[in-house]
Amino acid sequence: MNTAANANLFSRLFDNLDEPGRLAIETIDGVEISYGELVARTGQMANLLVSRGVRPGDRVAAQAEKSVPALVLYLATVRAGAVYLPLNTAYTLNELDYFIADAEPSLVVCDPSRAEGIGAIAAKVKAKVETLDADGKGSLTDAASMADTAFATVARADDDLAAILYTSGTTGRSKGAMLTHDNLASNSLSLVDYWRFTRDDVLIHALPIYHTHGLFVASNVTLFARAAMIFLPKLDSERIIKLMARATVLMGVPTFYTRLLQSPALTRESTRHMRLFISGSAPLLADTHREWAARTGHAVLERYGMTETNMNTSNPYDGERVPGAVGFPLPGVSIRVTDPETGKELARDAIGMIEVKGPNVFKGYWRMPEKTKAEFRDDGFFITGDLGKIDAKGYLHIVGRGKDLVISGGFNVYPKEIESEIDAMPGVAESAVIGVPHADFGEGVTAVVVCNHGAGITEADVLKALDGRLAKFKMPKRVIVVDELPRNAMGKVQKNILRDTYANIYAK
Ligand code: AMP
């Protein structure tokens, strides 16, 4: 438990700053920001926020491209006792209208090109608007640069809100996950230990900072460890491989690893200086894990988390990093697998709902008490919506989102099982199995398959390869070969899009 005088995440990060000259962030333009400077800039930004009327507990919404000032805005918001609300840069004005109306921020920060459209939306909730562009310039930084660097960090309790992150909401309305100062601080500190971060680490930071992965896992862990991070605006394989010569850790979504593997520059030699490759936010194919190990000699460390819970499990630092598994519960985190209907805990190896409890788990959904209540068990476990199993050695395996479960002819079909079989076929790059409305079966098991270049695999080839390997009810009724699977920025396959695209293939 936290023993700091002030539970504000910012205080826990920086109150004991002993080497202010140490490098915190470096940009690809060669700009270097020390810890002392970072803290000074958050002081300026926090003073500016207060001058714009932001009070403790107020929300500060930001739809901004990745830049150091955008990170400073996050830290300053927390420092001022307000609640940071990052918004995916892909959201349209129509979508922003919902988030801003729902969260009622007192300040909205956006790209100058959107100031007019967002201004009209913000006016409805009487929020002020400041601008910040991809280079970190705009009215926000102009004004902050004139402000005083001294700022007394606002006192917060463990349970006070530090951030609200909206879930991606592929089904129903997006929900605002309320994260407390202690949720964020305790999880990052636990990861610093688990992944052995030290001051000597240099993280290649190429993730977006509107999502839990890049904002909290990558940034907070680095800052707590007093390590350095190199900020890249986005995934750039060749640059990342060059940076590996002086970096030590990469955090990525699985797409990072598949893209990096496409470069011949990725070798044992080019990764020699690195100590750790971490993957999360979407399943890393076991094949990718093996291919990476064969090429570089490094076993990717896969971990599992979500917006609502921060990080839950991780493969071990020492010990076997099992391809296709997400590892053990982090210290202080409890994981159980239950019957989705009854909530009764299941035996090892049985597939069921993954539930989690611990200091990492969020406080609830913003202004949705009913929804919050429905997703927690009476004993405090959060129902993740992910299906999985715990194996005999205690490793957690995820078999997919509960909503992706296919029920065909009354039988449960776990997409991951079919996908693993298809992916094992020579010439197949990856696959996604979905349920599509079917008059006889309720849902028809449908496989969407991507082949390696020139492999020329057909529907009949896939069905033939699966014949005898899968029970009849699990066999795909149709196999569709495509060039690529739809993915969002975090590398997640968007099965909802596939379900929409193929909604009518069994229509009579
Ligand atoms: P988000 O809230 O956007 O971070 O999405 C969280 C969801 O991503 C989880 O509920 C899982 O379904 C999925 N996820 C995260 N990490 C992994 C992983 N290592 N393997 C499989 N799925 C993952």
C-alpha cells in the first residue's frame, strides 16, 4: 500500500527526484528533456490549467497527436488534481460530441485544425478550448511557456480519479473507465519490479499515448524507473531497428512484431543491445513468438491487460515465456476463471470467463452505476469479458472475447482453437474465426484467412487440412481468403467489421 504523504500519482512519481539532470525523454528530432525539465514544464502547464479555471476533480480532455507537450499535459492534469481524458486521434467530431457531452470537461485540448468544430461541441458544456498540434505547438504551449514553473502538487487520496479512458466500445456505447491515482501508481510500480526496469533502461516508445498501453504502461513505468524513453510518433520499423543499438526495451502491440519481422535488418546482431521485448493489447500469434526467437534469440514477453484493469498478468522475466500464453497474475492481482452463467470457479484447463481483482482494477464506469454493478461480482472481482483458461503450470491463456464466442447448433466454438489449427497450415499467415447468422445453426462458423504472399491457398485447401482435426460442429461452413484483416491502431482484429461484412453469406 502507498505510504507517501500525498497519494497523487505525480507526487509518487516525482517527489523524491534525486537526479534532475537525468534524461527522461528524447525525440526523433534530437530534443532531449531531463527529469528536472519535465517536472518544471508540468509546473508551467499545471499553472496554466488552473488559470483556465481547471479545478481538482475537473476533466481535461485531449485529442492531440503524440508529442512531449501532450505527455506534459497528462502529467500536469494529474498534478493539478484534475482528471485526464485522452481521446483517440481517429475520433470524428460526431464521436467527440458524445465523449465531451458525457464527460463534461472544463477544458478541451485539440489540434488547431479542429478548433472550430470542437469549439462548438465544447461550448455546449461550457468547456474552454486550447490547441496543440503534432509538433507540440499551439495556444496551449504558447501560454504554458509564460507560466511559472513552481506548482504545489494538489493533494489526492488513493481512491481519487486521475484519468478516465473510454473503452473502444465495439458493442454498445463507449464507457468511461475511471482510474484512480492508486490504480495507476500501484500497477506501474509492480511492473517496474516484474520487468526489472532500472535507470539504465532506454525504452523505444512508438505507441500512441491516448491508450492505456502507451500512456500508462510505457510512460509511467519508464518514469517511475527513472529510465529514458525515445518518443517516436508511430511505428517505423527501420528506425526502431536502428535505435535498438542503444535502447534496451521495446513495448509493442503484435503488429509491431510482425512488421519488424518483415525487415531483413532484424537480426541477432541488431537486437544484441536489447534486453526485453514486450507485447500486449492483442494476442501475439505463437508463430510470431517462435519466429522472433529464431531470428533474434529473444523470447517476446507477452502480458495481458485492459483499459479497465491496467495490467493483470505477465509471462515471467526469468522462467519460460510460453508462446500463446499471457503468464501469471502480477503480485497482488487475483485471477480466476469462472462459469459465465453461474460465476462458479472452474477447475484448471477448463475454459470460462476471466475475472480479476486487485489494486489495479478501476473504480467503475463514469456515470454508469448500473453497468458498473453488472460487471463486478459481489466479492469484488471484475468480469473482464475475456474467455480463457489457467493451465496446469498456472499460465493464463486467452481464447477470445466472450462476445466473439460462436454458438453453432447449440455448441460453443472458441474461435482461437479453430484459428490455431488454420494458422498452423503451411502458407497461412493468420486467420479470424467469426460467427455469422445461419438459418439452421444459429451461427455458422466462418473463417477469414490471410495467406502468405503467393501461397495460393483456397477454401477447399483449408477445409481439407482441417478435416479430421476438428469435431464436425467446429468446422468452418465457409472459408474466405482475404489480403488482410481489419485492425485498429492497437493491433486488434476488428471482428465486428468482419461480422458486418459477411453478415449475409448464409442468407438463402
Ligand atoms: P483495451 O482496453 O483496449 O486495452 O483492450 C483490452 C482487451 O485486449 C482485453 O480485454 C483482451 O481482450 C485484449 N488483450 C490485451 N492483451 C492481450 C493479450 N496479450 N492477448 C490477447 N488479448 C489481449
